[in-house]
Amino acid sequence: MEIRYAVPSDLNGLLNLLKDNHINSIPEEEKKNGFITTNITKEQLYSLMENEKGITVAVNDSNHVIGFALAGSWNFWQSWPLFTYMIEHLESFKLNDQILTVENSYQYGPVCIDKQYRNTGIFEKLFSFSLKSMADHYPYMITFINQVNPRSYAAHTKKAKMTESGTFDWNNNHYWLMAIQTK
């Protein structure tokens, strides 16, 4: 297994993993194991990969994508309504008494691991690589977690050591806003 920046040949694998783990694709009984809510196109993934170096992938020995973490500037994410909402309210959140802003933070996520590779340490490796990849540009990483996704919350608080900086509601969903220093 290797953790690295994504390359164009990874795009189809990324899209397949996104589709297979999207909230609209998985049965209700499997949602307790985690899910993704963000819709993103191949063109948007390519832009994130090329312009922001914002896609970290885990690949198996056959170079097949088995996990990923997305990260990008707020400028990249602003075309999605949820992220626009977050941008508008970001400065109401703090980490270590520091107000979080679009200038001092970036958005991390979604992150996803293929089912057969979960609980193997890949999440921690993806998270660490992604965190370090943006550390020279931003002092804070931010993500949000739907409160009906306790698996993600546990992974980000226990394994990634992120701090809950508050909660917010959007589109009839309740979210935790999580943050961590990049260095």
C-alpha cells in the first residue's frame, strides 16, 4: 500500500469509491458504517488535483485506489451551497481562541476508505499526509461531519485528534464543525 498525491490515472478509481460510498448509493442499514454526502465531478476532482494538490490517495499493490482524502481552499469549495454557508459563518468558530477564517484555514473532506480496507490504519495515514500537505499554506484544517455519521466523528476525534469547534444546521441536517492545527 502507498499513500501519495493523486494523479490523473486515479480519477476513475476516485469516482467509483465516491459513488460506492455516497449516502444515496448505500442501503440504510450500512449508513452506520459511514457515508459521503458531497457530489463532485471528474472535472472538479481534476481541478482539485492539479490546481491545489488537494487529493491524497491510498493505493494497493495493484495501484488501485482504496482510499482518498480531499482538501482544498475555501475558494475551491465555494461553488457548493453547503460550503458557501460554512464560509459565511466560519468566523463564528474558534480553535485555541483563534477565530477561524477563509485566510487561515482550508476545508478537508470528504475522506473515504474502501470497506475491505477499513480498520487497517489507512485512515490515519491519509489524514496525516493530507494535513502535512497543506501545512505550509494554512495553520488550520477544518471539516464538518453530519451528526448521523458517528463512525466519521469517532475517526476524526479519536484517530485524527480533531477538536469539535461547534455545531451548525444546514438543509435540515445537523453538523459538527471540526478543526485541528496543521503544525
